[in-house]
Amino acid sequence: MKHIDSPSTPGKFKMEKAPYNRLRLQSSIAKLTFWSLVFVGMIFVFFYRSPSSLNPVSSDLSRRSLRTSSYSGPNFEKKVRQSAKPRSRHGMSVLVTGAAGFVGTHVSASLKRRGDGVLGLDNFNSYYDPSLKRARQTLLERSGVYIVEGDINDGELLAKLFDIVPFTHVMHLAAQAGVRFAMENPSSYVHSNIAGLVSVLEFCKNANPQPAIVWASSSSVYGLNTKVPFSERDRTDQPASLYAATKKAGEEIAHTYNHIYGLSLTGLRFFTVYGPWGRPDMAYFFFTRDILKGKSIPIFEAVNHGTVARDFTFIEDIVMGSLAALDTAEKSTGSGGKKKGPAQLRVYNLGNTSPVPVGDLVSILEKLLKVKAKRLVMKMPRNGDVPFTHANISLAERELGYKPTTDLHTGLKKFVQWYLSYYVDGKKSTQ
Ligand SMILES: O=C(O)[C@H]1O[C@H](OP(=O)(O)OP(=O)(O)OC[C@H]2O[C@@H](n3ccc(=O)[nH]c3=O)[C@H](O)[C@@H]2O)[C@H](O)[C@@H](O)[C@@H]1O
């Protein structure tokens, strides 16, 4: 019995008599078959049905390959090609990152309207109400702009898009925005504004032909500077928030990619952009919501009851400046990741050059909404805000023909009209 129980014991098997041996052999084959089936079954269960928590790496890979599979196929490629195709041979083919964002939507629509090809990319994150981003997407789709849903850090996806389309330009607007949120979620700023920028530049540098890149920097890079108006020649080494620090880092990274790889790079320092389809995290937007709801609104003041002011800039002026930056961008000089000669490297202020105190912004909103605001004046919290911004725009005027034409009252009137039709008449939730 002992031998039957241990059939594989070497040496002892030879000692058995012949009929008994045959019986043992049959029994061994049956057992071997049984255990082989069990083993194969276990392998199947392990690889195909294991819960993701058991193997995070492989589950992440399989998730990614599932996602990537929705980025392939003739239908996907056709939509991408069609959207990115300019109307005429001389038009641009622009990849707009952050296309479902506030500035991204307006820039994409304007480019498409004038005949350029536009492909959008956006991850539709939930930093603010994603349904607003979806509504912007619907708007763009109606005008023929397709937005691919994906992240700028997804190398496989970027490779695919650059494979399908030889973009002439990249308008890089995807970013983690907002000055104060950086204290709540610092890593999201590093992920989007630094790692994400590098990811985009890596693909641009390797592309053949290399596109010219225009991207969103920020007025916040002037940080704690006191000399006004802020000029591009001023120092930018004292940021007041992590947001500002990541935008400043972006400008240095742009220098590096221009220097090593010959990428044509233009950074636009936007000054507190506002307008229809804007961002609900910005003061003018949630002040409007809260005034209408009868809620009090916190109005910050600087030390010694000093006024806090912003160079609020209307979205249509920003769009004009952004398109002018694309139109005047020279070609990148590199090819296949190698620099062939010096390339353009530019930075411009896009502001309105007339700062308005936040209290005055509230007064304009009160008139437009015909509702008195419950003002709660308070000391500016130490959360990354700066007391004032004021752009010197002479460089953009000279080189881009940039000339803002909308004052705060006119711009807010357009915003309020949109807000009322979207949220009140359209019965959308304000959250
Ligand atoms: O120009 C820029 O670079 C930046 O402009 C805005 O940042 P910010 O100017 O701080 O815009 P808001 O957050 O809308 O604040 C506008 C003004 O309202 C003030 N504020 C804000 C919030 C609040 O509760 N109360 C209040 O008085 C702020 O101090 C600021 O002076 C954007 O949020 C940034 O993403 C952008 O990069």
C-alpha cells in the first residue's frame, strides 16, 4: 500500500510484479491527468479571473490595453483624421489639449470656424463639475471638433495620435488650474503641469515633423513682485503658490526643450480669464452663483485694509491673442529628436492692462443680476493668492498685434447672460 501511495518513489517501482505494475501504471496516468487538469484550471483562474487587487500591475496593464483598444480601429482613426484636417492645404492641424476646458473650448471653436483642423484631448477630470465639460464637448462636436478622452500622461495614446496625424501645431492648455486648490491637492499640480507638460513635449520632440507649441503659462509667475505693470522682463522667482511654481517650472522646461531639441515654444501668461462657459472655481463665477442664492460672498482684502485687484481679461481677447501666437509661431527646427538649428522661444503677457478691485467686480455683478450681494470682507487667507496683478502687454501688442477690447462691465454682461441661460433657463444644477 505504501508503494501505491507513493508511486513516484524512485527505485521501489521496479520491485513490483508485472500485473500489479500495470494496474499501478494505469492508476498513475489517471492521477497525472487529474492533477494536470487541476493545474491548468488553476492557471486559467489565476490569469483570467483574479481580482485586480491581487496583481495591481497586470490589472493596470489590462485596464490600459482595454482603454487603448477603444482608441483603435478604423472608426476612431477616421474621426481623429477628419477632425484634425484643415479646410485648405495651407491651414493648420492643431492638437488642443484641455479642449473641454474653458480656454480650450473657445480656442478650438475659433480655430475650427476659420478653417483649421482641430483635434481635442481632455481627461474630463472632476476638479469642477464634469457635466459642464461635457456640455462644452457637445458644443464643439456640433462644429466638427472631436475630443479624445484621455490623459496627457498616457504615452500610448499620445503615440497613437501623433501616428495618425502630423500635427503642425500643439495648443497645450491641459493643466491643473486654480491657485488655492494647490494646498489641498499638491500632487495633481505636479502630475498635470510638470509631468504632463514633459510628456507632451517628449512626443512633440520625437514627432516628424515637429509641431510648434503654444502653451498656457500664468500671470501667477510674477508672484510677490511689487513693481507694476508686470513685464516679461521682470523676475519670476518668487511664486506665492505651488500652482505658480509649477507654471514657472513649465517655462524653464520649455527653455530646455527649445535648447536641446529645437522645439518652437511660446508660453502665454494669461491674466484671470473670465467669460461665458467659464470655470466654476473662479471668483466671478461662484460669486454670481452665491449672489443669486442669497449666500454671503467672501471678499478678500490685503494687509492694512488694502485693495485686492485683478487684471481680469475677457475670453474673446484671450482667444485673439492665442490664435495670433499660433499664427506667428515659427516652425520647430528639429527632426527625429535632433536639433538642426536655433528655434523660437517666446513668452507673452495676455492681460487687459486695467486692474479692477474685487469689490468693484462684485458691484458690477450686483447691477447685472439686480440682486444685492451679502459681502463678507475678510483678510486674504495665506493660501497662495497675491494682492494684485497688472499686465504690461506692449510686447504682445508689438509682436502679436494683441489688443484687448473688452472692459470688465461688457465682459461680465456677456457672462451673466450666458450664466442665466445655461443654469436658470437651462435648469442645470449649480452644485
Ligand atoms: O491669472 C492667472 O494666472 C490665474 O487666474 C486665476 O486666479 P485668480 O486671479 O486668483 O482668480 P480667482 O480665483 O477667480 O480670484 C479672483 C480674485 O478674487 C479674489 N477672491 C477669490 C476668492 C474668494 O473667495 N474671495 C476673493 O476675494 C482673489 O483674491 C482674486 O483677487 C485662475 O484661477 C488661475 O488658474 C490663473 O492661472
